[in-house]
Amino acid sequence: MGLFCWLPFRRKRRDEERAAAEEAFAARYHRFKLVLNAWAKLQEVMTEMELALCCVHPFGMQTVRSLCTRITTQVYQCIRQLDELAPGRYPELFARFDAIQAEVSAIVYGRPATMDGPLALPFGHPDLALPDLADPALTRLGDLRAALAPRGADDAVPATSGASATSGVSGASGMPGGGVPDGFIVTAAACQRLFRHQGLQEEIGRRVQASGGIRPDNLLDLSPAIVGLIQAAEVPDEVADALMDALCVLRARVAARPGAQGRDMRLLLRGRVWPQGSTGAGENTDDDAGGMTLWGPSIPLFEEGSGSDSQPDRQRVLDALRATLALKYSPQAIAYRRNRGLRDAGTCVCVGCFAVEAPVAGGIAYTGNPLHARDTSVHVYAARGLSEAVEDGAHDVDAYHVCRAGGSVRLRSIADAASGPVLADAAARAVAELALVVEERCGLPQEIDWLLEPDGSISLLHARPLPAPRAHLPESYAESEAEDAAQTECPPPALLDGGITAGPGVVAGPVHIVRERDDVRGFPDGAVLVAERDLADWGMLLDRAAAVVAERGRISSQLAAVAREFGKPAVFGPFRQGSPLDLLEQGAMVTVHGDVGVVYPGRLEGFIESAPNECNFMPGSPVLQALDAAAHHMLPLTLDPDSPDFKSVNCRTFHDLGRFCHEKAVAEMFRFGSQQRHAPQRVKQLQCDVPKQFWVVNLDDGFDGEVSGPLVPIARITSVPMRTLWRGMNAVPWQGPPPVDAKGFLSVMFEATANPHLDPAAQSAFFTERNYFMVSRNYCSLHSRFGFHFVAVESLVGERTPENYVVFQLRGGAANIERRVRRVEFVAGLLGEFDFACTVRRDALSARIENLPEAQALRMLLVAGYMTIHTRQLDMIMNDGPQLAERRAAMLADCHRLLEEADQADQIARAAAGDDARPRRAVDPAAPV
């Protein structure tokens, strides 16, 4: 082949090789970009997890699992794309990923240990003292049953002549059938077997996850689906047999009592949900904290054909058990556990089964005022029927205040005067006496649930310590007005006053009126719940509501009790002005002064600032403990990229894996680009006079033609955003770290030595860390690490204004978390001066500005470049107010001077252009003037 014939062939072959190299580079860059995207998303989710660890808002295990799943997904994407970028080079990454994932899964998806123990036991049985076999409050009934043993029939005090049975009274601590009713407990071991039978608990979890977790907008749909699933579930044979055997023994005991024939005896099912590991029975502590009552159905104790061999009777009893357990997933129960930070898998449930005669009345009694510490009278609340009629808010409830000394009834509040009082004074005194006996026995003020049976005896169903009220609460509206006058000069006229305090506190929020269940779907966070009655159903909103206002209600309702427990102000009518549903406007801002039952228009800061905060149950809760344990395998950064131990086998956390993939992806990309046979024009080291290496990846048209050699000078870069960003980074020389006080310096040193995520030796790598730009003519993306600080800037700048944007991200630092958070808030304040929209999540800042004309976008890039360099090590002076103010003023002055210089350059360029009115591109602020 002649020379002239051979040259075209070689030129063609060179072109083919170049095209193949460009194609290989494009494919590798695509994988590299996927690694960067996964790394960026991983950092965002890790920031969300760190924010959740701060317990700012309540959350459940669904949030924990969602965060862990999202982090796991992004880490896997990092590993997978790195393996595509460098096939087979890092096989240990998959093994480390599987090992860490197994540890996390055991924490967030692990099942509690199987409970061993009897499946059904009578009240007072010694085995009920076994850990978590039964609710502590139900277990305590065994001791109280012995203390409140009913007296003989001869001691009975008949009902007042001519009065209804509701006027009956017990002469002392008990009457025939009084005290604690006979019964038994279906233990937590039995209930656990039911939920695990045929994968019922797993199916519940699957449905929760499939619906996107427990959220306010899906609670009304998710709850009925789970309830229906439980009601249709099969009860294991051993559980059903144990239940029916215990019921047969109970029936035999009740039938053997004198006078049992002809009485309407009922089997009352009362479920209890409580946190696993609660204090055992017998201790004078609030071991009922976090517990919740499930009011199951009341079914006949005796029916024709009833017995262990009767299939209809067996089915009826099992249906009642399933209906009771299904209430664990009612909307208000789910929301309650979420706000308390309780795990579904970490809560136990049992069912108490009581043999009682169909009651004529029931209710609640407090041996003190749950709102006023100085009020020591016994408060009795009564309604016709079962005790839950007092709690559910759907029935009329009478209130009686009984003096401790002498037993006189000093106050009566009758809900329906036409129907007459539910209790006569004698019956109210008998209930008060029973409550005081329980208080004496337990040694603490008590809250009891009671029933009044037709023979006049009082039965005890539940007793728990009464939560302590606030130290001081105004006794009257006038007293509150005097206190308010000291806080504000002239409070506005009240929208509503004359109501009763069901929950103390002062808070402001927009009005949201709820008339029916569907109205809760759009309930906003922080709104004031306004309803007609204090229905227990509205408890599903208490994790979102700021306060509760009801047209009618009692402090004995479940809604009021949970509001007090959560620290939410609650005010119930009747109000002097009328119905709040008519007087309050939807969405209007109001201030609820729960201390005295008043609602003001607008937001009164003077009242709110002095009010105590609502209760936060998340710190120390089981859900937070699970998140913290999972975060231990995810968030810490234990590897130093500059250490010889920076190897895949040494990755101990998901953060390690993500960081390793990111560092190696960058190394692989630059190694590939530096090889002469693979697109040598794509990757160059920036030729600059700063003591730090910067690399430039040319995505398309970022260079001015072909650049020979390994270095590219800034003059050969045609990327306008990069040149502008570089000008901002170098316009004002960094003078080094600010002078720090001793505390700031010690904070950095302590964090760097005590925090395994940081290593002071990493500072020595400051001059060798690889930082890179990815550029085209109108696009620039900078990723840089300055010591412990991570900075990213991304920008698209062109003639199309809607597409232009600048994003600045800052994360990390060497000081403690408090100083790092203050630093990003400080930087966010600076960027806010230039109209950046800033989002701060713990110690991470993301600032964005978009829809800018080309010239203005370039001006904002100057600011972003300046911030890239001059925000380093500011965390050391975050507690020094004067120095911080001085530094803020200096940084703002530098930025404004940069923008003025850019404006001057623009004006000079326009003057040089003369009178030419043709549209022109914005002047590059980095261009020499």
C-alpha cells in the first residue's frame, strides 16, 4: 500500500478511535452522574434522619422504616453505579452492604420475642405479675379486689323510696356485687398469638406500608381496612380454648352466688394497650402512662345453650374478643401511639373480661381536680349506661363535686334537667368514698372508672394515678384578666368566654371547624380544632391540632384527658356568646387561652410567650430509640479518604459506603479521562495559583477548542458560569480562619477528637483533596470539600430566563452540632439578603434562586463563589455575638463590592459598544476589564 493510500486509512482509523473514545466517555459520564445523583440524594435523606433525631415533630415506625429504606436504596445505587463504572474492582462493597443492611433490618423490622405464659388468668392470680403478661393497671385490680371485698347482704342500703335505681348508694367500701367485679384477663401472650396467627401482623404491616405509611390524609381509609382484617381473622384454637375455659369457670362462680338467677348479667370486655416494659404492679408510680383503654362490647354472660361445647356461644365470644382487639387500630388509637412515640410491635395488648350486672349508670371519679392543685374535693362524672359513655363525648354527663370531709355534695351540674340527675347525692357520695379508699390503698391521688349496678352497689373497673395538675391556674376570668394585664397593655375583646378549662395553656392557630369525620382529611398542622362535642373520635387530630374548642364537653372526656396529656389547650362550652361553630370563621387566626376558657381574635404574642410548651414524648421513646439504633449504622462517617485504611472492607456504615463510592467514582472518572487513548480533551486539571487542586470535566463545549497537555488555564475555559464562579471564589483572598474564642476552639477540638466521624488529620489533606467542576458553555457544577466542609454549587445561565438558576449547598463542619446549625442559619441569612430561597435542615443548607435574566444570574454566581470560600470555619465564632456581627457586615460589604465591580464592567462594555441597540449577551463578570 502506497503512502498516499495509507494516510487516509490511518486518518479514518484515528477518527473512529476518537469517536469510540467519546462514546466510552459519554457512557462513563452517565454512570458517574448517577453516582453523584445517588450521593446527593443520600446526603439529603441523611439530613432528614438527623432532623428526625432532633424530635421536632412526632413520628412513627413508618417514618423510621421509610428513612432507612430511602438511605438503603441510595447507597445501593451508589454501589451499583460504581460497579458499572469500574466492573469487578470493588466486590467487597456488596458484602459490606448486605451485612449493614441485615443489622438495620433487625432493628426496624425485627419482631419482639415470643411471649411465654398462660393465655387466660383470673384477677389476682400470681402469674399476672410476670413481665408484660398483663396491663399493670388491670393487674393491680387483683390487690384492690381483696381490699374492696364486698360486705354481706345485710349491710346493703336500699334505694331511696320512690327514687329510681340510679339513686342507690353503697353503705361503705362495698355492697353485694360491689368492689372489683369477678372476671379474668386474656393475657398479652394470647393476644400476641392471635396477631401472629396466619401472618395477621405481617399483613397489617404490609397494608400500612402499601398505603404510604400512617399519614393524616389516609388514616380514615387505612384504619377501617385493618379493623375489618382483624374482625375476620381466625383465632388460634389454643387461645379460643383458653378463653372459653376461663369463661366457663367464671360462669360457674357467678351462677353459684345467691340471687344470681334472673339478673341481667353481662360480660364486659375492656382492652388495654400499654408500652412493653412498663413498671410492674404494686409500685406507686404512674405505670399507666402511655396506656390506652379499648372499650369492647358488652355481651350476655348467660344465654340459652351457652357453654364450651356450644358453637354459636363460642363464635359470639370470639367475635367480641376480635372486636375489642380491633380497636387497637382505631384512628384515635393510632394517632395516640404515634404522638407518644410508641412502636406498634413494642406495645402489648390484653383484654379484661368482667362479669357485671347491666349497670344503670357509670362514669369516672377523680380524687382531686386534674386542673387545680388546690382543689382537693372528689370530682364524680356520671352518665346512664356504661362508663365509656362519660369518655366518648357523645352522651350527656352530670358532674358532682364531693367534699372529702363529711361527704357533702358542694356542686352539681346536671346535663339534662328534664331527665333529672343521673345520681342522687347518696350515690355520688358512695362513688367518692370508693375513690378515696382506692387512693388510700395506692398512696396517690387516683382516677377510677366505676359502675352503679341495679342493687345500688358500686363496682370498680379501673384505677390509675391522677396526673398532677399545674402548680397554679387562675381560679376565675377576673384573676386571669389581672395576670394578662401585666403581660399586655390592652387585650382585644374576647370572641368566646365563659367556657370551662379542659386543658390549660395558651396557643394561637387558624380555626378549622370539624362537623363530621370527613372534615378531618384536610386538617392542617397547628390548627385550632373547633367541634360541636368533645367526641373521642377527634382524638385522631390531637397530634396535629394546636388546641381544642368545643361547644359542649366535660373535662372527664377522653378527648380532654388526652389533650391534657399532650399539653394542648382545650376549652369547652357553653360560652356566653353562643356556639363557636357559628361565631368562629374558618381559617381565622385565634388565640385560645385555655387557662380560663377564653378565645381571642388574632395572635397575642404576650400570652403565648409566657405559656408552657406542649408535651414532647419523642425523646427517649421506643420509636426514637429504634431510629437512633438504626442511625448508628447509617450516619457516622468513620473513614478518612486520605488514610491507607480507606478501603471497601473497612466501611462500617452506609455513610462510609456512600462516601467511598463517591470518592472512587471521582477517581475512576479522572483516571479514565487522563488516559491519552480515552478522550484526552475531556478531563483536565485547572491551571491556577491557589494551593488547591481543581479538576475540570468538559461535558460538551466548555473548552476553547482542543487543549494540549494535562492542564487547562482559566482563559481556555468558555463556560461562562464557571468563569464567574471562579471570579467570586478568588476576588477576595481568604484571610484564614477568624480569631476564635477559647470555647469555639475547644468545641472544634472536642468534636474532632470525640466524634468518630471526624479526624483532625484530615486537615492536612486540605491541599490535596480533589475538587472538580463539570462544565459546558452555559452550565457549571462545582463539588468541593474544604476540610470538614462540603460545598456544592450548580448553575445554568443562558439567554432563556425561565431556565436560569443558581444553587448553593453547604454541609458539615468541625464544631459541635449547635455551632454548625448556627453557621448554616448565618449563611442562610446572608444569602437571603440577595433573594436566595434557603432551606435549612439541621446543619445542611440548600439555597436556590431561579428565573433570573442572564446578567442577574451571573451576579448571583459571584455571591455563590464568594460564599464557597469565605464560609469556612465560621462555626468556631458562632457564639461570639460581636465578632459574628462584624463578620456579617464585612461579608455583605465584600459581596456588594463584587456586584458593583460587575456592574461597572457591564457599563464599560456597553459604552464601548456605542449606540448599537442590537440585543447582546450579558458581559462575563470574570472577563478582564
